Amino acid sequence: MENPKTADYWAEVYSETVLFKELPGKYDQVWRLQTGDPEIAKRVQRKASYRQVAWPENGFIWIFATAFSSRGNAIRSLSRILRKPCEWVEERQLVAVAGEEVAS
């Protein structure tokens, strides 16, 4: 019998904080920040340029929308929020913490 997915499991899955384009179009400037960390969510909620577009149903994930004119600005913004170096992950088409193995 398969183990049921508990709250701890989902908290771990959604704990990664990433920033990705809403639409992968060349001229699209709308980005989404997804996090499962309540401390990161509090930091982002204090920023005027981010607005919350999804609320956690069971307390696991927050999604915010913002706009950046370039990928470099998105990387810099996420680095400042997380207080860690971030980089573009080509395979997943998103910005994540540099050097960490990311789940697919």
C-alpha cells in the first residue's frame, strides 16, 4: 500500500522558492514568484512591486506576480529576497537558488 502524502511531504515539495515567466513569450514581462516558505512570503508581501495572486489553501504555497524588463533583473530580485545567489535554470526555464539540486 502506498504511503499517503502528509502535510510534511507537501511542505517539503513546495518549499523551493522559484521565479518564472508567466508566459514564455519574448516580450512578456510578467513573472511569478512561487514559495512554500512563510518567511519568504512575508518578505515578498512587504514589497510594493509584488502582488499576491494565489493564496495557500492548506498553508503550503503562495504565488506572487510582478514585472521585470529583463531576466537579469529577475535574478537580482530573487537573490535579494532569498539572500542567496540565484541563477537561471535553463532546463526548467526559471530562476532558482544557484548550485542547489532542484526537483523536477
